[in-house]
Amino acid sequence: MLLIDIGIGEETLTSIGGADIFVAKFEPGNGFRWAESFGGIEDDEAQAISMGWIAGAKNEVENTFIIAGTFENEAYFQEHTLVSQ
């Protein structure tokens, strides 16, 4: 279990098993905004994270991030389940 507490906000992230990935958002002046964990029952590893802006489905500019890494068996990313081959 990982407890992120920086005085302004608090979020508790619980590992699904093994080592999981977590991403947190901080904003200048507002500090901690949110945190999210990802992974499966085996060890998962984020090896690179890219952040930027993309055009959304209706040509709206959206802030996004991409995580590249490794996992074994299954990994859970919000409502999506990925299965290794």
C-alpha cells in the first residue's frame, strides 16, 4: 500500500500484487491533484512517461500522458485489462 500525503490532499493506493505503477499529478500553487495506480498480480515497471497535448475527438486540445513499460500475465489500467503474449 502506498499512502501519498503532502499536506494538501491524500490518496491511498493499494498494490494489486507485486510491484505496481503509479502516476500522480501536481499543479503549481494547488499542489497534489490526483494519483492513480496500475498493474497486475506480477511485477510491473514503468520505464518511460511522456506528457503532452493532443487533439481530442472533437479537435479539442487535451492534456495526456503515455506510459511505456513492462508487465507479466495481466495488467489493469482503469477499465482496461491487458494480457501479455
